[in-house]
Amino acid sequence: MSQRLFGGVGWRDRPDTRQSMFAAFTTVKLLHEMLWYLAEVGERTYDPDHADEARSVTNTITTLTASGPEEVLSADVENLHLTVRVLLMDVSAEIRSRYFAEGDRRDRRLTPGADLAEIDLRGLPLCGADLRGACLIAADLRHCDVTGVDLLGADLRDVRVEGTDLSGALFLTQSQVNSAQGDERTRLPAGIERPRHWNAE
């Protein structure tokens, strides 16, 4: 990043840039995370308004990440983040509404921010559930289909996903997958690499 934002000068060469460089790095990292989610929105929404908004915000963020450190550090990232958050929630609702995840078919525990640590979720109808921000540490999702499940910000450390179909999960990231326990049968979304440690045993 120092090559692009600071003309190749690192904080060791210019100690006075240390604070601004780390602040810019943190901001750019957040912006790239937003771009990752926006790309998924563009691929999965059928709503033209959502698609247009995703393109517009993507262009704004892309331009910002290609600018200088002053522009990055002075940008209203909080407002951008709020805009993206609202868009992700709207698209999540749009996509999840296609699945039978409402009413009596859905387990009452399957809610945003739920504490599902070490819970055996096998056999439950999960498709279309909203598990945004849920704690799924060491939960058992082996051989489950989580198509249309919103996993934005969910804690997937040591979650069992051997043989699980994650290919249609919403807003799943590489870091989340890296923290999970899967195998060669686990199906992953496009753009997500299979962690090497899954094949270690």
C-alpha cells in the first residue's frame, strides 16, 4: 500500500508517516472489505435498484482507494459503511425471501446475533436463515445446506462444516472459512479458496 499511497516510502524510512500510514491502511482494508460484499450484491440481486446502488457505491470506493492518503483519511468512511450495511441488509432480505425460512419452519434460535456455540444444527431447515453476527463457534453444521443463509460477521471459528454446502451462503469471507473445520466435500462459493489445513488429516 505504501507504494501506491505514499510513493513507496515506508514508515521506517519516514517515521513521521507511521501514524497516518497505519490509519490509511486500516481505512483501505475496510474499503476493500466493502468492495468484496458489493461484488456479491451485484452478482446475486435481481433488483435493478440494488444493482445500480451497488455499482455506484463500488465506483465511489474504487476511486477513493486509488487516491492519495489525504483523500483516504478525510473520506466519510462511516457514511459509506452505513450505506453498504443498509444495502447488504436489503439484499439479504430479498434473497432470503426466496426460501422457506419463515414461520413454523424455522427454528426460533436461528436469529441475527444468536449464540449457537457448540449447538448441533444438523437436520434443521437452514436455507434462508438470518445468522448475521451469530456466534457459531464449534457448532455442528456437517452435511447441512446453508444456501441463502446470511453469515455476515458470523463467528465461524471451529464450526464443523465437513460435507456442508456453503456455495450459496450470503456474505461469507475467506477469513471465516479459514477459521472453520471443513474437508474436501465442503462446497465453497466462487472466489473462496479451500484452506490447506482442511486436507491435513
